[in-house]
Amino acid sequence: MTRKKRRLYMLGLALLGLGAATALTLTAFEDNIVFFFSPTQLQTQDIGDRNFRLGGLVEEGSVSKMPDGVTTRFRVTDTVHTVAVSYRGQLPDLFREGQGVITEGRMINGVFQAREVLAKHDENYMPPEVADALKEAEHFKANSKEQKPSS
């Protein structure tokens, strides 16, 4: 075997190894990547059956405990659209109506089944994703008012 062929084989093996390592890394990340959506974004996108984060404000008057004492139902809103959420477990101490929240879970039969609920930690802080989604929703709300035809 000539030196040129040997170098070519080594280069091919190195590229094959690099490709295999990249494929394994991307496969491992696929299970751990969690996307963030607002209620308005959920109306326009097909999420499928995967975990994601849902963020917004807990709608006033929507929190209710189920008779089992463990399950809580509430609605998350971005002031334009609302999504029903069901959570089984103990809610964070800072969880309350009208406050920012991020939930992680998946949609099942039109209800977001949360496996984790994160509440904001003081009155001046709102997670950047939630703040951006609320700003965008207010922008959509303002634009829809401007586009209504006058009588």
C-alpha cells in the first residue's frame, strides 16, 4: 500500500469517526432539548407528542384543586390565548393567580399535563421567555384593534 493510499484511508476513517461521534451527540441532545412556547404560539404550531415549556401568567380565578387533593388545574394565558394546565404534585410557594409561571410537560387531549411548575421568585422578576411572549401577545392584541374596520 502506498503512502498516499494509507493517508487517504486514515482520513476516511477519521471522517467516519467524526461523523459517528456527531450523530451520537445529536441523538443524545434530542431527548434533552426542551422548547419554550406561549399560549399564542401553541395555536399556530403543531408541537406533536414531545415535552416543551409553556409560559405565561396564571389566569385570575382559574386555579382549582381536584378532590384527590394532589392535582391542581389552572389556565396559563399570554393575554391573547389561554391553555388549560393540569399538575399533579405540590405547587411552589410563590405560585398564585396573576403571576408569571413556566410549566414543563406535554399536551394530552388538549390539556397541558405539567410535570414541573416554576414560579417567579420576586415581584420585579419575570423569566425572559415569559416577558417576551407577553410583549408579543400585547403587540398582536394592539394590531388586531388597529385592523378592525370602522362602521
